[in-house]
Amino acid sequence: MGSRFWKPLLYINGTNRTFGPDDYGPDIVTKSVTDFIEANRDRPFFAYMPLIQVHSPFLPTPNSESRQSKNRQRNFEDMVAYMDEQVGRVVAKVDQLGLTRQTLIIFTGDNGTHRTIRSRLGGREIRGGKGRMTDAGTRVPLVVRWPGRVAAGKVTDNLVDFSDFLPTVLDLAGLDVPDGLDGRSFAGLLTGKNDYRPRDWIHIYYCPRPERTKPLRFVRDRRFKLYGDGRFIDVAEDVLEQSPLSDPVADPTAAAALAKLKRALASMPAKGQSLLKFVP
């Protein structure tokens, strides 16, 4: 096992490489991506950059005041700032090469923040919820940049999940989207076309250790969430999910949402892979 940050061990083109004590893994990854963009500047390209940051262990960055800092919260904040700088390097390379109006850049996260971390949003302190099924664990940023094609400063509360990225990228590239994909293109949402069909609901399934834990799952629309165990939450009014609705049929809006989400939940698998075991 090696580090992903200082003196990193990285798998590069089929080979494990260990770098020096002053080498920082995220810098190596970022340079690899910007070099790739430059090498492919004269033809269509796709670059996937899974950021090493921000992730535990929370260590100082090259811009931190001290390389010896043990303050997890402070190091986390430094990591967020450094991640922003890394994304800025990629954007700057695209702009430098004159590819700005030809290049779609999508930034998103894969899960919520570590539970030991506190952040502030709108004057409120938010505790991280990684591994939890609340918004703190499952709702992440999605930022899109494409000058000339995607309106700047636009904010939307439309539902998007990860299965939507493949059909969206194919759609925007002018390629055929295969039938039978779970996802739905949100290209029209980005470009403002009238043919965009918003999602009525999304599905989340979580079972990181299927050999020892039971699956957790829910379906939700913009306001309501229905869990596999029957809990029904008005997330707009109860974002911390402390008070499931006990009598949703008393409210026509909640009752209609519950009926819709029950149908959605029934359409999705209740179980995934049950064993992490390789059988030759």
C-alpha cells in the first residue's frame, strides 16, 4: 500500500510507480490530464479525471502553511482549496489552447463529506454524511461549463443521477444513444432545448459490504423520498430526516408523491450482488 498524496504510489500505464517525498499525487494526475488535452488538441477527446482530493487521510497540501499539520478540519479546507486550483489548471489549459467553446467540462462529486468534517452553508453548520443516505451523503454538486452552449450562472433543481452522464455525453457528441440504458440525457437541460424531459424520480442503492450489510435504497423526487423500509420523508421540510411522515395520505400532494414513488421503487431491484467472492 502506498500514499495517494505525498510520495505517492500511482498506477500509470500499466506500471506501479513510486514518486519522491516532495511529489504530490494530485499534481501528477492534473499534469497528466493537461498534457493529454494538449496532445489531443487537434481532434475530439474525452478526459476523465477522478480527483484524488478531497479524501482521507486529510493531509496538508503544497499550499498549506505547514506540512506537519495534524488538524483534520484545517487540512480538509486546504484540500478543497487546492482541488479548486487543480480544476482551474484544467480549465486554463482548455482556454489557453483556444478550445473553450468546443469543450464541455463537467464537475461533480461521488458522495458526501467525511462525517468528522464540518462545513458552512448559508450561515448553517453542516456535518458530513459520507456513507449515509441523507442529502449529506447522497446529494452532491454538479457544475457544467461550456461557454456559448450552456448559459452562465443558471441554477436548476432538476434531478440528475450518474446513470445520466453516458447518454448525455453521447447526445452532445452527436452520437446515437443506445436503447435500454438506465440513464436519461440531460443535454436539453444544459443547452436550453424544449425537448428536455425532466426526471420524475431518481433511485439510490447503497451496499458497500454486501457480505456483511443489508442494502439501503430509496427513490425520491425533488421534494419527497421513499425508502425501501417504508419511511417517507418530506426532504424539503426535514432535510435531516428526523421526522418521517406518519400519515402522508392526509395531504393530497404527499399522497400523490407516495403513490408515484412506490411504483418507482417496485420497478428497481431490491438486491444486488450478495457475495464478494471470486469463483475460478
